[in-house]
Amino acid sequence: MVLAGAGAAILLQVSHPSVGAGVAQHSDFAADPLKRLRHTLQFVYAAVLPEAGAARERVAGWVGAAHAPVQGTDATGLSYSAADPQAQLWVTATLYWAAEQARWRIWGEWPAAVAGGSAGPDSAGSQAEAEAVYRDYAVLGTLLGMPADLWPEDRAAFARYWDAAVVNLEVTDDARAICRDLFAAEAAPWWHRRLMPLVRFVSAGMLPARIRGQLGLDWDGADSRREDALWGVLRAVYPRLPRRWRQLPARLVVRTLQV
């Protein structure tokens, strides 16, 4: 699920003016998106998987060292810093939101309090599980340096935060340039470039319509129907795969943390 939502999460992250400016001026991840994806997954899995817990502090050190020089002023005079708690909150929120978007599309469950979904009947057990999953995501923010009390208290509070943040978000030229470079993947291996149209499609479909439009990602009714068909196939196939296959990406990434 983290993999399925990764593209949308990255695009949402750079749509935040402070994050977008930091990436534009201090990162070349669009030239090597696989490296960015690998580092993001290492960070997420080290934070949340018990089998990767021994690497948690080491990965947090990598992230801290990489973020330390990320500060400055963008072309409009806006100051930015990777140490900005609100930027750290936004990055964490995008990881949670994108993973939950993918989870909902596969499993057909959407507890009523989560932003962007439709309310529906849900058992007390699944509600409690959803809240526990939500609370666990706070560790991603605190490893980035975010104060723990900045993470919204529960999913209802997160929904309010998310809706307000999306409404107020103004995509910058930096974000649009990163988006174009990311999907062009000019320096990536040939097989990666072949995959990028699908990654672009899945990522664009997950994004809030307002952000998708500001990023210049075209979308129409035919795209929505194709997206529904794609996720319909995945809903039919993915839950029936053996658990060891579904967890293979996580196991491979965790293995890189053990060397």
C-alpha cells in the first residue's frame, strides 16, 4: 500500500511551498527517483516494522544529516527549512493519507472519520484498528523532528487538518517542474521509463482534484473510468495473493537495512 501511494505522496509533499523549494534547491531526486523511493521506504519501514526496529536510529540519523543543510530562500523570498515543524507535519500527513487512499481502493474499507472518503457503517473493532494505525503514523513525523503533540489527536482531527491544508495549498512553479522531471525520468533505466506512464496515471488519480489541476496533470471522465477498472482488477487479485508476495517489497527493503 505504501508503494501504491508513493507517487501521490511525493507530489503532495513538493506541492507544499517550503518542501518544494527545499527539494528544488537541494535534491536531484527527479534524476534518480528510485533512490528517493528506496530511501523513503527505508525510513517508513524502519519506523513502523518491528523487524527493522534495530535500524531505526541509524535511519533517523541519515535523514537528519540529509535535512540539516536544507534551508534558504526561494525565488519569491519565502524562507524554507527542513526543520520547519509544519513542513514535517505535512510530509507525515501525505504518507498517511496516500497509504490510506490505496488501502481503501484495495480493501473497500473507509472508516467514516478519514478525510476524503464517504462515511459508512463500520464495526467498533475496525474503528479502533483504524485509529491505532493512524496513531502509529505519528512516529514518522517525530523521527523527522516534528513535535509529537503536533500530530492531530485522532482521525477526525486529521480530517479537519487535511481538508484545510489542501484548500489553502498553492502549487508553485518548483512543484510543477519537479512533477514534469519526475515523470520524464530522463536519466532512469529504460524499464523504469516504461513504467512511468502507469505511475503517473495512478498518482494523478489519487491526488485531490484541485492539486492535480494545479500540477498540470490532465484528467477527465474517461480517465476516471479507466482508474475504476484498474483498481477493480487489483481489488479482485491483490487480496488473494499469498501474504509473502504482498510483503515482498517490505522484506527486500528491510534486508537493505540489515547490511
